[in-house]
Amino acid sequence: MTDPLLQALVAVLGERHAEPGAAAGSRLSDKHQHYHGKARAFVRPASTEQVAAVVRLCAEHGACVVVQGGNTGLMAAATPDDSGRAVLMSLERMNAIREVDTANDTLTAEAGCILRQVQLAAEGAGRLFPLSLGAEGSCTLGGNLGTNAGGTAVLRYGNTRDLTLGLEVVTAEGEIWHGLRGLRKDNTGYALRDLYIGSEGTLGIITAATLKLFPLPASRATAYVSFNSLGDGVALLAHARAGLSAGLTGFELMSAGCLALVAEQFPGSVLPFDRLEQPWYALLELSYHGEHHEALECMERMLEGALAQGLIVDASLAQSLAQSQAMWQLRENMSEAQAREGRNMKHDISLPLARMEAFVASTAERLQARFPGVRHYTFGHLGDGNLHYNVASPLGMSVAEHMARYSALSRVVHDNVHAHGGSISAEHGIGLRKRDELPRYKSSVELNLMRRLKRALDPLNVLNPGKVVALEAMPE
């Protein structure tokens, strides 16, 4: 018997863009194939009005909606559960750059746009859209908004929320909020924009956004530095901020083990130093308004001061665009190098900078005591306190055996993050994977406020149910 919901969806979208759920194929699993779900239907709307129509039909037929972009997320937020109740919605056809306004320095794009597409549209207008991350060639703007993505330029420009002025959103009732305002100041009530960003599709479906643009830097200077401790790295960050001011765009931390692994998995890599003799390294980038030689001189002065103060052991300053790109390639290949070496346990965490060194030392000690031989691949965006604290299996242990200890090992990491005043999610979101951990680290007051928001904005639990916060614990 034909599903009446699918019939209604076909009437709105056409047969090519409304299919049985099995047609979603690999989209029914998360990126790492850890979670696998089922869908009642798979749809690809082409407009905000079609998205709204789909939501209304789902509410009418007792179905729910799970929205998916590039399916590059790490927390299974875009994966349906195995009930078969969900309509899986891909926004891939909603990929238009609607407007570039150079007078207002804004760009309006639909949620299905690939992030790199947005960057190129800005560059084509002589502007910069600074959000940049490893998956920018495949992740979508909607996913970036849904998780409030960070990336390598947060130090200067902020997270996705900071880069967004307005939104277009489909509500759980299938209404459309036309909030694409390019205003820097708008104090007319609650900040709905900020509520939807980071909500992982649980409060509304973001279909388009008006984004901030910035002047393209006239020149850049890139350097690698080595240092003996994370305490020195934090002090170097303060020194670099003082010396380079707002021009300091990136400050990317990586351990010697991470750099060695990239060199091993990408044999053509050019390391910044002949030998990796120090335990810690950082990649710094200065975006400058003047000539290239002036940018280099500015970076050199800052590095000389750091060397004189004993904050760094050595430095390598890129003298050309090719050398700068090679340095950034080491950072950009880090996640793929770990994937090639074998799956590891990823922890996307944030910490106060003053607690960073103590956290890393004490967590390594606790993990080695309980799980002897585990290997630590730590890197991240030190400038905003975001570490990717990844733990690989001991040599000789299979990846499967190591991953079977995920819950116990991650509990050690996350408990210590909490003890040091940090967060168990910095930029990857909560999704399904970390949902049940929240009650351990958030107060009942916070969780009940989140549940109240979910119930108020999505009373029928139509939008991405079961993600971020569990409603069943909500008191009646």
C-alpha cells in the first residue's frame, strides 16, 4: 500500500525529489558509520516554501523531519533514528547565493550552499567570508549554522553565530520567519537568530542566512614556532596578541606527535623544522593591511621578542605564498592523517586558557593509569581555547578493541574537562552522541530551560527529535 505521506510529498515536490526512505542510501548513516537509521521518505526541496510545506505535511501525518546538509558532522545530529518515522530532508538543491551587497558588506546564501562556494562568492566580490574549516569543500552553510561552527579564524572573526546577521527559518508549524536582515544593530526583542544558530535543527529549519563580509587582507605572514610547554604556548599567544593586535588571525596548536603523523601519512609534506625536538608547535597567521614585506617585518619583530623572552625555541617564517600554503597544509591534513592511521576517539573540548596545561598533563596521567599505552594526538585552535583531544589505541591493540572502550575513556576526559571549568563540546555540537552526557555536566536548571524551549517552539516534537536534549525527562 502506498504511504499517504509519500503521496502528498510527491504532489508537492515531484517524484524525482520525494522518494521512499531507502533511496537515501548512505545518508541514513553518520559520517563514521557508527549510527544507522531508517527513513519513511527522502525529500529534496528546492525552496523555503517547499520546506515549509514538507514540515506541515509531516506534522499532519505524525512524522518528523531530520535535516541534512553535507553529512560531515561528527555527532550524528543529521542521522535519523531506526524507528522509520522520519522524513530525511536534504537541502542540497537550495544552494543559491541570493545576494552580495558590497555596500553593506553582507552576503545572503541558502543553507544548501557548500561553505567553499560561499567563500568564493565573497572573494569574487573582493571580500572575505572568514569561516574556514577542514570540511569546507563538502560541509554546507546550514550545517555550519546548526552547530555554530568555529574553524581556524575564530580568534579574529568569531564563530558562525558572530558572522551571521539574519536568518530565514521554517518553524515546527511550517511557518516562515523572514529574518534576513543585514543590520548590525537591531534591538527589537529577543535574539531569535542566536537561538536557532547552534540548535542542530531541533528548534527550526534554517533555509538561508545573511552573513558578514570583511575586506580581503592585502597581505599575510605565516610562521611555525616550537616551544617546550603548553604554558609557554599560552604566554606566546598573549605576546602575539599584544604584538600583532587584531591582525592575529590564526593560532593553531599541534603536538609533535601530530606533525610526525602527518609527515608519515603524507610523505610529500614539508615540515617547518629539520627535527621535531620540542613537544609542542603552533602555526600563526597575521592578516595585514599593508605590503607583504611589512607583514613579514611585523611578524619577525613579534617572534624575535618571543625568542628573547624564552617563549619559543625556534621559528620558521614563510617567505612566499607557496611556503605559507605548505605550512597550512600540515594543519589541514591533520584529521585525514589520523583517519589513515586508524580511527581514534575524538574529543572536541574547550577550556579556559589558564587551565589548559594542567588539564592536558592531568588527563594524560589519568588515561595512562587506566588505559596504558594509549597515544595522544592533541591539536586545535589554542586562540579560542578549543582542543581536539584525540586518543588513539595502544600499539598492538586493534582499533575495534580500542573503540569498544569509548564510553569509559571519554568519561575520564570529559570529567576532567568539567573539573577544569571547560565544555565537552566546542564546535562539533551535541547531536545524539553526546546527548546523554549532558545531565552529568549541565545543571538541572539549564537542562529544563532547554527542554522548555524545545517544547515551546516544537510542541509536537517534529524537528530532529531525540537530538541535543532528551524530552522524556521534562517534568509535566
